[in-house]
Amino acid sequence: GFRSMMDKGPLVGFPIVGIKVVLEDGNSHSVDSSDAAFQAAARSAFREVYQRAKPQVLEPLMKVGVETPIEFQGDVMGTLSQRRGIIICTTEDEGFVRVEAEVPLADMFGYSTALRSVTQGKAEFTMEFSRYAPAPSGVAEELIKQYQESRSGQKKQ
């Protein structure tokens, strides 16, 4: 029952992660107890405590590595900062610099075009999943609002 509730969270409709469920007590009865009854009880318990647990909207952060000629280092760091990126480190080697940052995935769309523009096509980047982190309150509120609107639209149909 708890697992079924974690597939699609009521906050924004995405899976719930980072939760631990501990069953401390239980009782069964030969007539009233069944798998379906226990699952229904678990779903009900989940709904009861979910909002009290203060759920957070998480967003995927990507580890981004950009290699560019050193003369474009400032421009590259600027493009990453504009996309809510956090610069982790920079390393120089023989006229080139490698900039490593964590950037929200949602802000990485179209980055190759922006990078090409500011470096005259002389830079390249790699991107891989790093971790989930709490989304900024403005982003989270917008996602919650959109999900609630989509759910109310589905109910009207």
C-alpha cells in the first residue's frame, strides 16, 4: 500500500523518494484481514501523514563539464551562472580550461547553442546526472500549481 502511493505523489505527480516507513504495530483477524484491507489501511495512513511530513519538490542536478580555450572562460562561467549553475572548480592546462558545475537539468535545454555562440564553436561540454536537490520555492510553487490545474481539468472531463 505504501509503495503504491509512492509511485505518483500528490504534490506534483512524480515519484516520492527519500522516505522511510516503519510499521510499529499491527493486528489481524481471520474474517476482516486480507491483503486488500492492509493495503487500503497503508494508503490511508500515507495520506494522513504526507502533508505533515512537509514534502519538498526536488529537481535533478546535472554535473556539467565544459572544456574551452582560456579566453572564453568568463563567458562560459556566465552562461552556467545564468542557468542557476554552481561552479564547483576550474582547471587550466595548456591554453584550455575545464569548468565543472552543477546545473539544474531544466535549465540545460538549449545550452549547446548558447555555448557555441559564446565560444565561436570552440568549446564542448559533457553532462551527467549528479543528484536531486530541493527546487527553489518559485519553481516548486509553479510545478504544484500546474499539477493541481491539470488534475482539476481531468476531473471536469
